[in-house]
Amino acid sequence: MLKSYSKCELARAAGVSNSTFQRWLRGQREHLSQWGINPRTQLLPPIAVRWICHQYGIDEEDLHMVIRGHK
């Protein structure tokens, strides 16, 4: 089960810089706003994390490995 993750953690798992990740999300503002996420939101709820992982091809296992510091 996924938990909340920060945008920085998701960027690391995707292998991109924070600024690139922010640009990715900029095009999804309308969709993300349905979960109460705005550009200043740093901690993303599990439902948004799952959707972002699916949209951008981030492997959930990679995400867990980044958080544990193994990647």
C-alpha cells in the first residue's frame, strides 16, 4: 500500500530534477486540484502518488527503494 510522499521523493524516484518534476505537474494542475493539490502542496496523498506513478511510469518499488536510500 502506498503512503504519502513528497514531490522531491517522487522526483528522485523518477530520476529527474525537482524543477523538471514541477514542470511535469504544471500540466496536470486541473487534474491534481480534484485532490486539493495546488503548486505549493509538498506532501502528496496516496491517491495522487499512485496516479502520478502511473502517469509518468514511476515504479512503486523504485519509490520505496529511493525512500530507503538504496537507489
